[in-house]
Amino acid sequence: MIRIVHVYPEVLGLFGDSGNVLALRKRAEWRGIRVAVTEVELGQKIPSNGDIYLIGSGSSSAVKRAAEHARALADSVGSAVAQSAQVLAIGGGMHLLTRRVDWSDGTSVVGAGLIDGVSVPRSQRLVGEFIGSTDGLDVAGFINSGHDVVTNLAPHIRDIHGLSIASDGVVAGTIIGTHSHGAYLPMNPAVADRMLVSALGDELPDGNEALRRATHAANESRRAIRQRIGR
Amino acid sequence: MRTVLAVVLGRIVRVLTRLRGGGSALPGWVALRVAPNFLSTVFDTFASRGEAPIIVVTGSNGKSTTTAMIVAALEANGHIVFSNPSGGNLPQGVASAVLASVSLRGSLKASAIVLELDEAYGPKLVATIKPTHAVLLNIQVDQLNRFFEPERVIEMVHQIGASAQTIIVNDADANTRAIGNILAMQSHAVYGFDVDPAAAPRGVYDAHVGIQTRADRRAPRALVTAQSARVTGIEVDGETVSVHLPAAGLHYALDAAAAIATVAVVMGSRHDASVSARAISDLNPVYGRGEEVQAFAAPLTIVMMKNHPSLQMNLDALQEAPESLYMAVDEGTPDPSWIYDIDVSALDHVDVLSGTKAWQWETRLAYAEIPVGLVEENTSRAFAHFGVATTPSRQEFRTAIVNYEQMMDLRRELGYKEIEGQQ
């Protein structure tokens, strides 16, 4: 049984981030692994016994609203991470986990501080499809972001083509952050499967035909993006 | 003098482009190059004639449909209306439309103007148009690759609203309602249209961002009391009229309520709501929005997937899963991440999936375990296959769900020559 906690889906979910929950759940279920998904709304207590925490993207006003609960996030998700739970945070959700988010008007909000870095406005907004790699896996997606994370931590995605950046996101222990949507995990099933392996602590059983169909479709989606980028 | 020159040159270009069967924005572009003040001259001349309303319509969804409805209702109630054709909502498009009905001296032969405005260009255009009435339809998560954040759209729609003395807002949408409340405090006259919550069990999919006040709704000037498929009841000025919608869905019912509220506000006691209802009921669908075209010697209903809310409301409105379904999405939808927010359970299969983004939709449908017959990125091959592979048993049950660009391509391929945005 894998416990997935979807954090603040009603405010953080601007770019179809519910797809990340769907991909993890389906890819586990298609292999006969049971999954329990808990959705936590703003102000509700976040359980700290989850195996995987998913935090989606949001506009600046959404990140500001969620940041009012940064302390609760730090406590609950922090203690889960201390017990080696995994976190995938997208865009604004990743910014929320850094120490501080600066806005272009000079103001800032305090983040959960689970990622040792600061989120700052980009000089130019980044919008478009990209391809890249993470730990030897080819990944692809779409980035639409006005903020970046300043950190000494390693990036999650390297060798990026299609956009004016070389790398994206952060890896902070078991926390992964990226600006990629698409949604990220449906289109990059190898990353999803690796998260499931870590959560299960074991190899994944073979899946059914539905799993193969979804994997093939995702592979073709990335192939199409790679062709558009001309690589 | 420049105005005369702009009209003459613009008209010549208009004739030439129409001979070629080509684009529509060019004549307007030429007129604006010759006389940069062309549009303000025309609108100032119109405004100087007195009380005639200048109505602008904006929002994320429903601009073209609502504009067409307001025009039809005003005309049926005796007005002579100047409007921009569906989709021609950028400055060049508006100028092109003006060229078709303006005198050499820049005088429009109309008693009312109704213009659809793009959210992004609107704030700049209203300085020229100087609208008397602004209709604010909704603010939805839409075209983020272009707008970046819904908050920016809220700001643009707010600016368009602030340019008019009289505002008609969608009170079922949290953000346009909030804009209406702010403008009311700044002594604008604000009227609302709304939907009875019982008639909208799934809500209106407004953007959950932005101002989000819980402020009260106004007493609605027009209220959607019931909506079922293509028939809606709208309560206005103490009577309930029945409207046959151009296509099925709550969003079209709200568009009709917006139109009836607007015409009621503009015409006051001279408005005959039943005349408006009949005029709106007689409308054909705007291009690709539930429009029925002929393909493979049978009717094909084109449903547009513009963004999450519009596609969801179109799917919610389906009476049953389409029997023969073609779907196509291309680079006109650069980032289809939002398809994961769509409840696709109204579909039981897709026959053919096409366009450059076909595999992203196939991924979405694979995760929803909805069968797909064929994925073929090449749209010509895919659509030809759709014609051969499907034989709908009931006429209306061949359906295409496509994005805007694919809708235009499809119409062109099927020999529908008129192009959106062209007079």
C-alpha cells in the first residue's frame, strides 16, 4: 500500500497537476499495488505518515495564500521527509518549499524552508516546451514560469534543450522540485515509476496492457516534443 | 483628409484580399497605417451624435457568441447595429470591420455599436472606442502561455470594465462579480446576470484565483432559471422567456442571459424580452461552437476545446457519449497540461485522435482508460480515416472535438470558404 498525500489541490493545481497524482495511482494500481490518496485543503492538518507528497503549481496569489500555512507545511511534510517520504513539488509548489519567495514588487513571503534556497523573479519569463534528462532518464514537458530558485542544491533536470536554460529544479534529499508540467509524471512515466519503487522499497511487479498503453503514449508525446525542438 | 484616404485605401485592399479569398485583418492594418487615428475618428464621430450605445464584450469564454446574441436582440428590437465579425477582436480586425460600413468621412451607419474585445488588447482599445457599456463575461484559467497568470486577465478585464459608465457582469463568476462590486463603489452603474445554483449543479468553472471576495451577488437583471441541453429559461424584468441555444451547455445559457441583460439595460422600457429571446433562438451557432457542418455526406457537429472550462461545459452538456468521435489538437494549444483537470467520463471512446498534440491526449485518455481507435498526427490522413471508419447510425452523432486552429482547418478542408474574422 502506497500512501499519497496531495497538498492543497484547490489552490495549487494551475497546470493540470492532478495528473501527477493520477499517474502515480494508476501506474501502481495497474501493477496490483494498492494506493490511498489523501487530499488536504488549506488549513487542514497534513498527515505526516504519507509515502509520497505532491504539491502542484500556482499563480503568485495562490502561492501567497498557501504561504500563510508554511509553518504547518514545514512541520508535517518536514517530519515525513525525515522518515524518508518523497516529495514532488511543481512550480509555485516548489517555491513554497524554499526559505523565501521574493516578488517583483519588492515584497516577499516566508516559505516552508524544506528546500535550502530562495525563489526569485526571473528577468524574463520562461515559456515553452523542453527536453532534458534526469539521472539518465529522458524527460520532456512544458515550462511557464516567472520565478526561479537560487540554490546550491543539484538541479533535477539537466541538459535542457528548447528553452534558454541549461537545468531546472532542485533535488533536496528526497524532495524533487521542477517547473515542468505537461503534466510531468504522466508524460515521464520512468520518473513516476522510480518514485513508486522508492515508496515500495522493492521492484515493481509487471503491469497490464493499460500500463503499457500509457507508457507508449507518454513515450510518443516526448518523441513529438523532441521533434518539434529539432533534436 | 487622412480618414478619407484611409477609407479609400483600406477599401481597395479589402476588395483585393476578398478577390484572393484571403485574410481579413489586412485592410484594417492598411487603414491604421495611413491614419493611425482612424478608429478614434470613427468612434468619436459616432459618439458625438448623441445617446447611441457603444457596447464592448470581453472575458475568457463566450465573447463571439454573446456578441452575436446582443447584435441579434438589438436588431430585433429595432436597432441598426455595427459589430465586428466573430474573432475579429484585435485592432486590425475592428478597423477592417469598420471599413465595410463607414462613410468616406468616417461616419458609421448604425444606432448601436457592439464590439467583441480581446482581453489583452482591450485595455488599449477602449481608450479609442470609449464604450458606454461593458459586458464582462467571465475569467477562467485560459491561454496561460499567453497570459501567464489568471491575475493578469482579471486586471485587463477590470480595466475594460472601468472604461464604461455602465457595466453588465457575470455574478456567477467570482472574479467578474468582484470587479462589479469594485466598480459599483466607484459609481459605475453595475448590473448582473446570473444562474440559479439549482440550474448549475457543477458550478461555472471560474478561476479559483484573484480577488475572491465573498461579496453578495446583485439582484440579477437576467437569471438563468433552468437549463437543459439547448433550451434555457431566463428571467428578466419579471417575466421568464425560453431561449433555444445555438448549442448545448450552461455556458451558452449564460451567454444568452448576458445578452438579454445587456439589451434590457440598454433599451430600458422599450425592450421586449420575448423579441430578444426569439432573435437569439433563431441564431446559428458561431463558427465551430457547436456548429453543424457536412462531412462525408452526413452532419458533423464541431465542438471547440478552447480551455478547461469551455471543454468541460461542452462535455457536461453531452446527452450521451458521442457515437463517432474525432479529436484533434495542434500547436494552437501549446500547453495542454489542463487536460488532466478535465473529467473525461462523458466519453466512452474516441475513434480518431489527431494533431501534433495527439499523443498527449492519448496519454490522458490512456490514464482514464478510455479506448482510442487510431492515433495519427497527420490531420488530413486522420480525418479521412475517420470518414471511412465510422458510420454513425443516427445523423447527429458524428462529432469533432477540436481546438480553434483545428476547427479553422477542418472547416477549410470541408470547403467552408468564409473565414472567421472576415466580413
